[in-house]
Amino acid sequence: MRTMLVILTAAVIGLGAYSINMHGKNVSLQRTVLAQYTDNLTDASEKLSHLQRSVSQSLLFRDDNAIHNELDSVWRLSSDVRSSMSNIPIGQEMSNDWLSYLGRLGDEAKKTAETGDYEAWREKMPQISTNLQSLSDDWSAATVDFYKNNGKMDVWLRQVDTKNPNTTFDNVQKTLKDYSEKDFPLTLSESDWQKKIELKALQDSVITEKEALEKVKQLFPILKDATFTVTKSSDTAPYPFYHIQFHQDIRLGYVDLTEKGGHLISYLVERPVDEARLSQDEIMKKAEENVKRLGMSDVAFVESRENHQAWHVTFARVHPGDNALVYADGVQLKLAKDTGELLGVNAMEYIQAETIKPQTAKPIDWKTFFDDDVKVQEVRNIYTDNGSYEQRLCYEVIAVRDKNAQETFRIVIDAENHNVLKVEYLT
Amino acid sequence: MRFVSIVFALMLGISIFAIPQNDAIAFTEQQISRGAYGDDVIELQARLQYLGFYKSKIDGKFGYNTYWALRIFQEKYGLPVDGVAGAKTKKALSGYSDYDEGWVKAQLNAGNQFTYYGGIPLERQVKTNTGGGGGGGNSSGSSNNNGTKTQVPPKYTDRDIQLMANAVYGEARGEPYEGQVAVAAVILNRLESPEFPNTISGIIFQPLAFTAVADGQIWLEPNERAKEAVLDAMNGWDPSENALYYFNPKTATSKWIWSRPQIKRIGEHIFCS
């Protein structure tokens, strides 16, 4: 009995010591995290003031060089504040609004520096500068409470989670939303892009659930005996579609079809894959056959990638006017390495179908465009996004730098104005 | 004219027999080109490096660096220059180079930094690695047992696939495969959205964004299924249909998330924009 008591006492003392030690470590850890959050918050608040000043300063100059420097600061500071804001726990909605506002401001500065359209900047920014000042002040007032939490993480998180609609924090959020819409309204290209991804252009008649199932069996004959579960997209989905899950022998997967016209959005199968038995050439032939069988005969091969179980093969629509590849209208296939069975199709971009405006291609002298040790290996015409939601006719150049041919780049150049839109390092 | 033909045929015959027959049966019979991956590519890269044509990492991925090296080899050895490793090219390459498969695979599996140039003792071409890239280094979970890593579209890295696989496994390992692809797609949709950080790491570790980060489940070792799901999402699949958020209605505590326009449900998750 006495021995038991001794053991029990020792155990209780041991547990107590362990618990105190763990608690101490937890508190220390929480303080470290809190210190980092507070640092980010302070950093964001300070840089926000700098950003406001920089926007204001950019309106001082007529001189191109001077305004260019300020635009550069606006772009850099907006990126810095964005980064700090994304590292503080302020609630998803508030974070989204800040990141969006700051990103748009930075993009505007970058675009102005690139295009040299300083008049538009001078016209737009006085109001934005005033709004930013007001946001910065509100933000400082709203976040002051975060410094009064006695180093406790739970106090901070309670502050974030508060549901009181009259808090200064919520006021910032409301103002931010309001300014976002007024200061940076959607451009026509953005609005078109939004309509495109919401499949607004689809005008086909609505198909029934039964017709959707028939369509699935017609597109993928391997599923003719599968067990299906069909659900419809939520009422709030941007476009209505059928979500068809299936089970057939060793295969589990889904097909999504638009309700309007029953267009294939995507198809994906999960099944065990054996050792590769088909060659790369055979897989490519199967990919070509499948893409045609699915009714996409206006596409051409772009690239392929082999991995453990499958090949991913990409095609893009060929523009009928000039045979350039429209990368935004891509189709991806996934084929099993063992039998070449089609394991997936992603046709979302293909059915979104870009509207291409007529553009001209002005030739480029590659010898003067690139440095002496750069050798152009391949050039093809493509259409791609210029970063402002516009599809531009471009030269896609595969070039190799240095005589040893070991550094390969993919450079996308606007065919009309010769702006470099993209540079990728290829391995 | 006939004499010229005979001489030409003789020369061709001699040139074929003149190829040293070091290791002619090492490669598989398959023709490989850009996009291919695996053992044949490892051997191709090693042999091209042995002859000094290939100077990049031996990683089993037939990319542009392999392609140019192969074309230069084909040009130098009088073969049709097409950047495709067919039977003739493989035979010539096997004839002119040595390939120590065991040694190369051992370096890849150990994640060592190494090269495989001919004429230099192998022990002088290896630097023991304790992690990170280099020489076809293989220390991350996104590699298979041959030391080759996963092939992803150029804008993504092996680090991205590893990080996303961790997130997918931590967030959705009990979900159907399409649900896992959808979670990966949400991360990538956020990458395209101006409302979120502009790196995969920034998105995953954004405070309060993912439950798996908050409860530490992101640090569990992801399985192959989660990695495959990430790979499908990186290659374009998006079963979430452009969703930016998802939540489990049984466990969600945020009222705000219920205000988001819902798109569809997969398993236990509701996906919304």
C-alpha cells in the first residue's frame, strides 16, 4: 500500500512537471506566433501609409523619369503590403478584399509604366489617393485593439471572429469593398472573361438527366454497364451542369456535362494501372483517336508528359483564319500507360471557346531581337492571354542560349507590337 | 555508277559494323521522344553525358535539354537529326558509350549530386547529398523508386507538387479521388485569383485558410493517390468547377462561408465560388 502511494505520488509529480513544461512551451510558442503576426500587422500598416504617400507623390510630376520612379514604388509597395496582409489572420473576406485592392493598384501602376499612359493615371489617382488615405486611417484605428491583447493568441483570434457589426474593423471591410468597386471597376475585357468562364455564350437547349446519361454512354462506351449517380449543380453555380459519378468494375470516376447542350466539361477515372505496355508513339495515336472521337476535330497536338501511371496529353484549337494555336481553347487527355485507356478528359477551356479579334503579324528579325549567343530553334504562331484578359496573336519562340545548347527558353512575343508577354525557362 | 553504288553500300556496311558494340541491348526497344520519362530516359541522358553532349541533371525526364543533346549527337554521328531516340540512335549510342545502370540508379535513389562523364572515375563525379536537388537528386516524396521525379507543367515545381500533396492529404484523404483533385484545383484557382497570395506556399499557409495547417495534419506523409490528384489538377482537371472555397458542412464554424455561392458537393465537401 505504501509502495503504491509512493509510485502514485511520483507519477502525479512527474505528470505535473510535464504538464507545466508543456504549458510553458505552448505559451512560448503562442507568443512567438503572435509576435510574428503583430510584426506583419505593423509592417502592413506602415507600408500602407508609404503606399498612400507614393500614390500621392506620383501626381507631382510631369517628367517621365520622375513619374516612372514613383510608379515603380507604387508597384513594389503594393506588392509588399499585399504580402504582409496575406500573413496576418484577419478573416478570409477582409484578406480577399485587401489583396484584390492592392493587387489592382499595383497592376495599374505597372500597366501605366509599360504603356506610358500617364494622363489616365493622373486622372484616376487623385480620388484613389484620398480613398487610400482614409482606408489607411481606418485601418490604423481598427487594428489598435490587436496590440492590446496581453500577448494572448486567443484574444487576437476573438478579435478576428467578432460578429459585432458596428466594430471599426467591419467598417474598414465595408469601405474597402465600396472603394474596390468604385476605384477599380471591371474592365470590358475582364467582364468578357468573366462571361466566358461562366459559359454565358452557350445557347443550346437544356438536356434532361436521362439524355445526359445517354450522352455519357455515347462518349465513353466503356461505361455502358456502369452504375451512375446523377446530381445537378447547386442553384447558385455560375452555370448549370450535371455531375455524374460512376462505378464500373475497377473504375470509379465522374463526368460533368453542361445542362445546356450536354457539352463535356470533364471526365476522370481512377483505376489501378499496371506496368507500361504501350510505346509513346502508340499512346499518342490513341490520344489523337480519342480527341477526334469526342468530336474535337479542330485541335492540334501541343505537348505530352509521361508520369508513373499515365500520360497527360494537351491539344489546342487551331484558329481557322490563320492556323495559329489558340492555347486558351485547350483540351487535356489522360491515358493509362498499361492499355492506353482514356482515364480523363478536360474540355472546360475548349467549350469556353475564345472570341478572337483579327490581328496582324509583323515580322521580327530574330538576329537583332535576341542577343548574339541566342539561337532560335522553333517559331510558331499562337493566341494567348496578354495579362489583360485579351487574346493576342503571338510568336512562340523556342530559343537556346549559349553554344552548348543547354539553356532553353520559351518566349512569347506579341506579333503586332512585339511586346514580350512571357519567358519560361525549359529544362 | 554501279561501282559507286557498291562502294557506297560497302561504306555503309562498314560504318554500321564500326559502331562499337559495348552495350547494344541495354535500352528497351521503345522509341522515346520529348515528354517521355523513366528508365530509358535515365539511360539516354547518362549515355549522352558520357559522351559529353548532355550537361544537365540526369533526372529521367526527356525535356528540351535532353532533346538538344540528342540532336547534336545525331548530327555528329551522321544519324537522321530528329531528336527522337529510335532503334538506330539507341544502337549507336549504346555502341559509343558505357552505362553503369546500377551505379546511376544508386546515386539517384540516394539523392546524390552526380555526373556521368566518360573518362573520369565515377567516384570523383559524386557528391553525397542530404537533400535538395542536383544531379537528379531524389530526396522528396514526389519521386518513384527509380529516382525520377514527377513531370509537371513548366510553371510548377517538384516543391509545389510536394506541398500541395501534403495539403490535399491533410485536408481530404478520406474523400473520393475526384474530391482530392477538387481540393488541389481550389488551391490552383486561388493562384489565378487576385484575391489570394500569388504563390502556392503563400496560399496554403495563409493564416486561417486551411484546417490541415491549423491542426498540423498537413505534415502527414502524403500517399501516391494524393500526389496523383495534384498532378491531375496541375494538368488542368478541376472537378470543383472553378471553386475558390470548400467546407465541410458538418464541421464548418464560419457563418461567412455559408454565404458563398455554392457550386457542387463532392463527398463531405461543398465547393463554392
